Amino acid sequence: MEQRLQTALSLARACSAHLDLVQIVPIEAYSIVDCYGGTFVSGQIVEALEEQAATTRSRLEERLRNEDVSWSYRDTTAATAPELLRAAALSDLLVIGRQPSFREFGSTGPSLLGELVCNARTPLLIPGGSKDAFDPFGTAVVAWNGSVEAANAVRMSLGLLSMASEVRVVRYSEDKDLAFPDTRLVKYLAHHGIAAPLDEKGATREIASDLVSYAGANNAAYLVIGGYSRSRVGEFLFGGVTRDLLGACSENLVMAH
């Protein structure tokens, strides 16, 4: 929570943006299924969740009153993914953290993030696991593979990229045709006043790890990447860059599909 909040506050200050906080109590958390398949609502669970939500809201609102940003806060009980998608529909960026790989109710973390990446028309900013405070003016690295998804991620991230002190593009060569050639990306960025050198690397089986290493070597503030250039089912069965990065990543990710 602290890392997400600091990331959102850094962006809000840098862009004079409005910060909209959404706290969701998952509706599935209210239900209990017994050993015979029956479903019922536990009054104790309802009371405990409402008390926890009120405590969290009170703590965050007290802190936000001392911050120099415009903000609003709302809490709701709803299905998590649909509510987040509604919230993102009229937002410029969705800041969300990784969840534990196992929870007592609802989807696992990577599953929820995958659903948001594929269905939101708003880019996700996912704070890294071991990064300092997010720096909107730091170096940005664009992970390019010539796909429509990567192009969408770049286009949706232009506002962020325009603030970066440096933008670098890296592509790991793969045995497939590119929907968009490298030169078209470089020209597109140049038309928006962004000079971005291109680094082309040899093919590798560990692209996700190589991207993280490249970002770290260039002291990147964040990594822009297109999510799921092949189906989520394919990545679940055979693995993939998006699945690896959503599972665990030390770098801040800006991802869109």
C-alpha cells in the first residue's frame, strides 16, 4: 500500500493531477461455502471487513489531508475486476500493486492483473518489488517487439514518456514478423519530441529477465511494455514475458494491451 500510495502521489505532484482512490471490499469475501456445497453469508465476516475498511479509510484520509495534491476517496463492496475496470474507464492511469499468489478468496494476483491488462483501455502502472520512490522524470525504457500491443503501450504512455529525462528503446530479436518496424516507432516518438536510441539485442529464452537487467543497468525509473502479444491461455500453458513480469518484477511496469 505504501509503495502504491507514494507512486500515485509522485505522479499527481508532477502532473498536477487528481488522485482518485478506490477501496474495494471483494463481494466474494462475504460468502462461505460449507462442506456440502451450501453458500451463506457470515455476519462476523461482514462486520470484520467493514471495520477493517473503515480503519484503512480513516488512516489514509488523515494522511492525504497533509499532502499537496487534489484527491478523492471512495469505498465500495463489489466484484474486484469489474469495479476496477469501471474506475479506469475515465482515468489516465491505473496504479495497482501485485497481490499474493494465493488468497483465501477471489482470483490470484497474476490472474487479476492479467484480466485488467487485457480488458482495460487505460495503462496500468505496477510498482516494482524493490524500487525506491517512483520518479516521473527518470529514465524510461520501452520494451519493443513490433507488436500492436507494444505500439498501444507506447501511445498510451506518451504523457509519461514526454516527462522522462531519457527514453531508450530495447528490442530482443525474435523469429517472427513485426507488425510495426523499429524505424516507425523511432519516428513516431520523434514526431512527439522524444528522441529515443534503439538497442537491438540477440534472441534469448529469458527475455523477461533480460529486460529487467537492461532496465536496471540503465537506472530506469520504469519499463513500458505491451502485455499479452499472444493469448493468456498460451502464456499460461507455455509461459511468456507478460506472465513472468506480472508474477514478480523488481522494476516499475507501465503495461497496456
